[in-house]
Amino acid sequence: MTRTRTASARRRSACAIACTLDLVGDKWSLLVIRDLLHGKRTFKELADSPERIPTNILADRLKRLEEAGVIVRAPYRERPVRHAYSLSEKGTAFRDVLGAFIRWGKAHIAGTVTLHDPAPDMTPAAWPIVPVRTGRRRRGLPRPPTD
Amino acid sequence: MTRTRTASARRRSACAIACTLDLVGDKWSLLVIRDLLHGKRTFKELADSPERIPTNILADRLKRLEEAGVIVRAPYRERPVRHAYSLSEKGTAFRDVLGAFIRWGKAHIAGTVTLHDPAPDMTPAAWPIVPVRTGRRRRGLPRPPTD
């Protein structure tokens, strides 16, 4: 009850769109959900996606989505403990939202693909214009804005 | 060509979801599009929505969405000049994305509504827990994070 009340108190309005954006209205959350839908499970697998999510942002988004019941975290190894992430039913239901994003993007942004499109090579080196990144972004280097 | 190249260079990947999030992956852009779909036209009308978007963020989002061809700006009065905003065909196509957000929100966040639901009173004073705001947020007061 306290939790529900706290969550409600943070709402900007009762609008279903606004409340959903309070949860996933950023550049990264829906990409994490996309990757979990595609079968990724570990922190490292999620961090290794083409968009190169900064690891501090990934850790924050995983925590927030777990608290919201969108993803489930379970240990798969001890010493050192490692966790695997998966989508709850609530998280899997974002498939519909992701489908709408894919349709809009493919119709209106030239050169975009889905991860399951067979034709284009999705490895970073194959993108025609995006600078190739050969490794994890290092601490201290400038990062793009995340708002 | 330069513009396309610049826009492409900012892409995190060729993924249609990621590229769409590069444009509307924040807490506010889709709410502006929602309001334009519902017939709002002026800066003041958009700023007066229940979520009380800070006016500096509203100005920024209108500029970005206009540059991306999602909205169209046209003067409707001179001295002082005033502009009206509307959605392009590309912008109207976000209806599908908003519909997916509404379905997810209403199914998974208790107490959420759409602006067209007849039952609940959508005026701020009618929301059960959200603190009532009686006016525009003033400069200098703390704002919620916008990431």
C-alpha cells in the first residue's frame, strides 16, 4: 500500500500514456526490454548490445524495472553471485509497444531495421555512417546526453 | 544530405526502436504529440496540460519535433507573432504508438485513464493522491528529473 501510494504520488497525471512514460520514458528502458524479449539474460549480454548502454545506466534501469515488476532477477551462480534477468508477464506485454515503435521507425526513418531483419549486418562495423566503437566506452570519456 | 548524414551520425544503432527513441525517448515528447492529436494548437494550450510541462522543456521539444518533421509550425497572428502547431502525417502516425502506451498503461498501472475516458474527472483537483498544483511551476523551484 505504501509502495502504491508512493508510486501514485510521483505521477504527473492519471493519463495512461504519462504514467507509462514515468516508467519507460527514456532512451534506454525499452531497449533493455527489447533485448530481454530477444533472449538476452545477463548484465554483460545486455551491456554488449549495439547501442552500448553505459553500465551505470543499465544498472539503474534494471533496478527500476525490477522494482516496477517489469523484470525478474534470479541468481544463476554463487561465488561470485551472478544474476539473470527475464521479463515478467507485465514486461512481456511491452511487445505491443515495441511493435508500434518498429512500425513507426521503419516507415519514417530511412535505413532503420529490426534486429530480426535478415538482410543488413547488425554488427557495428557494418553500419555505414555511425563511428565504429571497438570496445566498451571507458570512464571519463564524454557520453551523449541521456535525457 | 548533410542533415541526413548528421542525423545518422547521431544514431546509436540502425535499430528502428533505438532510432525512434532518439527522437521521442523522453518523458515529454509523446505527451506533446498526444495533446496535438487531441486538438491543442498553441504554446499556452500545450503548457496548460495536466502534467504541467516546464515551458523551457516544451519549447525545446517543439523545436526538435519540428526539425524532425513531426510537427508543423505556422504563424496565426502578427504583432506579436504567435504560432500554432499541428502534426504532420509523420506525427499523426504516432497515434499507433500512443495507442500501445494506453493499452499497456491501463492494463498494468492501476487508476490510469485516457483523456477521452468519460468517467474520471481529469482536472488536477480530482486526482486522489497527486498534490494539487494551482499554477504554473515557477522558476527556481526544484523540478523532477527529466531523464
